[in-house]
Amino acid sequence: MDSRLSGVLHVLLHMAEQDGPVTSETLAAAMGTNPAVVRRTMAGLREQGFVSSAKGHGGGWGLARDLASVTLRDIYGALGSPRLLALGHRSDAPDCLVEQAVNAALDTAFREAEAVLLARLGEVSLAALSADFHARYAARPRDQVTHDIQVTHDR
């Protein structure tokens, strides 16, 4: 299972809550991974224009685009469009007519399912995710800790 999209969306929303740059170390703690993995992933997003970086004391990663202008499909594409479905088909006997019939049916179903999923990812912006987060944050019990990077307006 490839959870990069989920992890990157998580980090981007945390970044949106910050007043300034966020270090790779802080983002790695939020993702439960190594800072080197964060730097590699964020570098790819920087190349696509979604994030920016600043070096040195007070440096780190920041959002380079407005949340409303970025969709989940945009981020999916920036991650290299990883395979959406874990299902596949057999190719042990390509001359077998039964295998050909099964694979043709599965290929059609897989293409149709991927098209629907990609269309839906294109309909959801980071701003919509942020709005959902803020609604959940406002509705939570006050003594419940709900995320690992301090929300700016709680300071």
C-alpha cells in the first residue's frame, strides 16, 4: 500500500497552520518518518511549485500556492502518479483465450475505476481539506489533543 499521498496531504495541511517555515524534522515527526524522506518528497513538490524552502536559521518549508488552487489530483501528480489500484491480472499464459477474456474485462474495470477516482481527486482542493479539519477542530472536546503540530490560532 502506498500512503505517500495521504502523508503529504497531512503535512501540507499542518504547514498551512503555521505562520512561517516548518523544518524537515518537525514535518518528519508529524509523518512518523525520517527527515531525509521529507526533504526528498518536499523537493519534488518544490519542483512542481507547490512548496518553497528557505535555508539556514529560521528556514524550512512553506506553501507556495493558495490552498484553493491545489487539488488532491495535483499533489497525486506531483508524487509521480503512483499506481491507484493494488489489483492486477495474471499474465502467465498470454495465449490463453480465457486469460485474455478475463484480463480484458479487468483492464476495462480498472481503467474506469481509476478515471472516477482521478476525477474525484480533481474536485477536492486543499482548502476543502483545511475547512474540514477546522470544523473537526472546532467540534472536538477542548481537552482532546488532535494533532501533532500546534495550530497557529491556539497560541
